[in-house]
Amino acid sequence: MKLDHPKSPFDASAREWVDFCLDFQTVAGFIAVFEQTWKEEFSSLEKHKGASYEKVEKLYSHLFGQRRYNDREVFYSARSRHYKQTR
């Protein structure tokens, strides 16, 4: 199968999706989407932290065909390590 590379300029919305997907695959990107979802959809309420995580995992699974983290606790540990490294 021959795969032709797309010609420039790319459609802006397609470019945004590609950029989003590339960023979302990183630890920092996943955490950023989690934080945004938790803040905007769940008002950063502690009791909704798990629901926010599951919503982001569902999006990740939909886009990439697998979960990013095995469970919430693994994610929370990765999030904590990420914040310690970026201080």
C-alpha cells in the first residue's frame, strides 16, 4: 500500500486534532486534559476527581484503543511524580 503524505497547508482543524492527540499521549498532556475536565465539568470538587479521571480515560481509550493507566491510583501516582518533577 502506498501512503502519500498530505500536501500543505493542512486543514486547521485537522492540524489541531493531530497536535491534541500527540500531546494527549504524553504524561503532561493527559494530566492537562484531566485538570481541565475536572475544573470545567466538575468544578474541581474532590468527590468528582474519580469521575473526571474516568472520563479522560474513556476519551483516551476511544482515540488510542487502550487505557493510558491501569487504574486511578496509578494515575494519581504519575500525576504526583509529574508535579514533583516540574517544580
